Amino acid sequence: MEQVNKILRTEYLETDFLIIGGGTAGCYAALTFSEQSCGRILITDKADIRRSGCLAAGVNAINAYIVPGKTPQDYVDYARNDAQGIVRGDLLLTMAERLNRTAQKLEGLGLTILKDEQGGYTIRGNRNIKINGENIKPILADAVSKKPGITVMNRVNVFEYLVKDNRIQGAYAVSIDEPVLYVLTAKAVLCATGGAAGLYRPNHPGFSRHKMWYPPFNTGAGYAMGILSGAEMTTLEMRFIALRCKDTIAPTGTLAQGVGAKQINSLGEIYEQKYGLTTSQRLHGTVTENREGRGPCTLRTMGITAEQDEDLQKAYLNMAPSQTLRWLESGETPRIKNVEIEGTEPYIVGGHTASGYWVDTNRETTIKGLFAAGDVAGGCPQKYVTGAFAEGEIAANAAISYISQEAALPDAGQVREKKLWLEQFLSQEKASVTTDELEEKMQSVMDQYAGGIGSDYRFSEDSLRIADGKVQEIQRQANALSASDMQELVYILELRERLILCRSVIAHLAARRETRWHSFAENTDYPDISSEMECYVNSRLENGNLKILIRPLVGEGEAYEH
Ligand SMILES: Cc1cc2nc3c(=O)[nH]c(=O)nc-3n(C[C@H](O)[C@H](O)[C@H](O)COP(=O)(O)OP(=O)(O)OC[C@H]3O[C@@H](n4cnc5c(N)ncnc54)[C@H](O)[C@@H]3O)c2cc1C
């Protein structure tokens, strides 16, 4: 690694289509663009695209697929129902129509999709197909590396957009290894940085804090950059909280669906019917049973057959090995002991819920020429891997049509200012607090006052007001942080983007004056669902103030365009 000095070198790079985040949506968008245009593509990723983002460790199913007998409209209806109406049907439909094609394309690139005896894909449940997906990310990255028009820059962290007159010009980034500030100019830009983890105190704070469900390195950069540049955001209040096996954070779906394990409380009562079966209802039931003294809650696996027991151990060895290791280590396999469950900390993930950029059906944001796809894009929940591909494809096609003008260079004074701002962190005296300490402080504020695990995911108007004040105070303290190398500088930038996003999440939670999704947004001042809140809660930063915009729902069969 190059010796870090306190002065950054500025490098200017120009491209046609800049893709920020070479994850699921980003890689697929690059492939689509390169197949239909001879324009230059630049992918920048803070990690290495061979093993970055949600697909880093592999996945074992395609969760969004139109199985035989079902239609894309069925998928829209399912997602709308699960989100209690607060979705964009137009986005869901344009995504659902592409799900199967994208799965087939990945199969063509080398992904193993399991087959049944008739040669069709092996179906799991109503919307899933089974894959051997441990290498899904290297397969995607390989395909990208074979395209001559695509340049990949790994370990380059993008932190701010270049926007002029509400039109995208490119983005600023820093190298994680060298003292370089990149000024990336482009004719069109795709934001595909995934969702945000690490806003809330996690299940395992301290040394193990990165043992979480969502990738800890998806820190919400895309949301924060959009917020700062005045892009409109939607439904950030619809947080996602997963119901997991206690301690290992292993998924629970395989126990519930695979062997029909029911959720039971410490009295042995099945409580799941009492609360409902959507993700948020299953979670809410568990939280409530615990609160009311009937915990710990478990999935009833005792009594399953020896064969089922072994199958479960194998299944978990494949997708969450720590769970199998725990069973083997303790000797208490699932047929001997029920599996205790708990909720994770809240995440902001537009691939599971509807939070993210407010986009039109082309996945263009409210900033011209800036597109968003995957977990960072809002309005379209339950998109998962194939939905992220589909949105990457839509955005890439739209970017091809959009590109007409030359990439514009930013103002030299503006670049100098950005460079000085970064250099200040590298040169200022060590502050009395560290980035880690402020991150922990932020997480504990969010936990306590903005509905984290510690407050049973509940909050009130008062507690949110306190949270916002404390987050602002941390923002002030963060200005004094110091970094001794580029990696530490990136940690400061990550904290900064999380803090920006926290404030928006708090504002959205406060603006939805109802409780529509238990636990995901549990407002103790408004404990019931309200017909007045049949709308989108959107927001936009205007003159430094976050403005809440209430938008009417886009009706069935309608489409929203900017
Ligand atoms: C643990 C886990 C298991 C899952 N299992 C399944 C499953 O079995 N089936 C299924 O269909 N779906 C599954 N999903 C969901 C699915 O994987 C995601 O919805 C989808 O991959 C999201 O794609 P994305 O492109 O939005 O984000 P990602 O694929 O995460 O891509 C984001 C990329 O942006 C990069 N990045 C972030 N910030 C910056 C920055 N500042 N500068 C530059 N680069 C940046 C990251 O390094 C990353 O490469 C799972 C998700 C998780 C977290």
C-alpha cells in the first residue's frame, strides 16, 4: 500500500455510463448496456465485485420467480398485499415481467438452477426456484470482465454526486488504498449501492457487530448521496427486520416451510395465527409474546423425523453453517430442541420493503440522468436477486436512450473545495472521539429512540424528536474526526452517510402517523392503521431542510412518470 500523505491527488475520469456499485443490479445493468450500446461503461465498487454486496457469500434460491400457473400480476398482488397497499404497482409489474428472463440469462452464464424430473426448474413454494448459488457473484463478475466496453474499478468508494441544474454530471470517489480523489464524469449514472445496514444497534454489538443479516459494508451511500443532492426518496419508514434463529442470525423460513415448524411461546402455545403470517406480523407476534412475559419464543421442531433432522442440518450447512455447527457442537439438533428465534436490528432495504429513491417506470430518479436499481430503489418491494437484475436491465435500457449530450466537467473551484474538505480529516489532530465510538453512539440513539431492538422496535413522536437532536449532535462531532489513512477516511464517510440517512428515516417514521406494519414502523402515538395514511410518504432536502411530501397512491393499472 502506498504511503498515505495528507495531500490527495486528483484524477479525472470520463465515461458514458457510470455504475456506482458493482453488485447484483450494477453488474446486470452493465451487461445489458454493453449488449446494446458501444458506449463506455465504468463500474466503481468499494469492494471487489467478485465477492461484494448481498451476493458475496452466495444465495441458495431465486426468491422472485413467476412459477407455472402464476402471472406477473399475481406477483404484484402478493407484494401489494404484503406491504398493505403502500407499493408502486407500475414498478412491480415492469419488474415481475422480467423476472424469469433474467433467471434464464444467469443460467446461460453458468448458474446452476436445480431441475425436476420433467426438466423444469425445481419450484420451492409459490415464487421461488432452487439454485446452487454459492458462485453467483463470481459468475456475474466473470461475465462483466469479458466485455471489452466495461471498466471495473474495485476498492473505489463513491461518496457524493456531481449535479448541476438537477442534471447528473458524475460523482466523487476516493480510493481505499491510495491518496486519490476521483472526479468521475458521465453522461448517465446508475446508483446500485444496495441498502443500508448499521444504522441501528445490532444483535451482537462490539467485536461481533458485523455478524448481521445484511452486508455491513452496504452503508446507505446511495441513499445519502441522493438525499444530499435533493433527490426525492420514498417510504424510508418501512424498515425491514428479519426474523432469525437466535444468535446465529440464520434464516427461519427453511424451518417454517421445510418442516412446517410453528412459532410457539414458552407455554407451548402456537401464537402465529393470533398475529398473522406476513414477515412483519410473525416478528411482531414474537416481540409481543416476549414483552408480555411468554418468551422465549421458538420454532417447534421437536419431534421431527431423523431424516428431516439430517436434511435441516445439511440445508443450513449450505446457507448458514454457523447454525449447523451450533446444533452439532451442543448435540441439541432440531429434533431434540426447539429453535429459539429473534428479530434483527432494522435495515433500510428497498429490495425487501418499498424504501428508496422515488423513480419512474424507467427507474430514473428525480435527478435527470440519474437512475436507481436494486435495494436502493424504492416503491418496489420483494425484488430480491432477479428483481435487482430486472431493474438493472430497465435502467440500462433507459440510460442508453437518455445519453445524448457530452459529459460536463465540474467547476474547478468545487473540486478544490471537496479535496480540501477530505484532506482536513487526514490532517486534523486526533479528536477526543473515534469514528467507531460515534458509530456506536448513533446506533444506540437509534436503538433507544427510533425503534431498535432495545425498544421492541417502538417509538413515539417525542422519542423521534430526541433521536433527531442527538443524531445532529453526532453529525457536529463527526466533523472533528481524523483519519490516519484512506481506509479510515472511508470509515468517516460511511458514518457520515449513515447519519444523513438516519435523519431521513426519523423524519419518515414521524410523518407516517399510524401503525400499518407492526414492528417495521410501530408508532406508539398512533397504534392503529389509518385510512388517511393510504399514501406515500416521500421527502426531499430543500435549502438544507428535509421536506416531507405526501403523494397519492398510484392506482392499479396506472403508471407514474416524472
Ligand atoms: C444475506 C442475504 C441473503 C439473501 N438471500 C437471497 C436469496 O436466497 N434469494 C434471493 O432471491 N435474494 C436473496 N437476498 C436478496 C438479494 O440478494 C438482494 O436483494 C440483491 O442482491 C440486492 O442487489 P443490489 O444490487 O441492490 O445490492 P448488492 O448486490 O448488495 O450491490 C451493492 C454494491 O454496491 C457496492 N457499494 C456500496 N456502497 C458503495 C459505495 N459508496 N461506493 C462504491 N460501491 C459501493 C457494494 O460493495 C456492492 O457491491 C439475500 C440478501 C441477503 C443480504
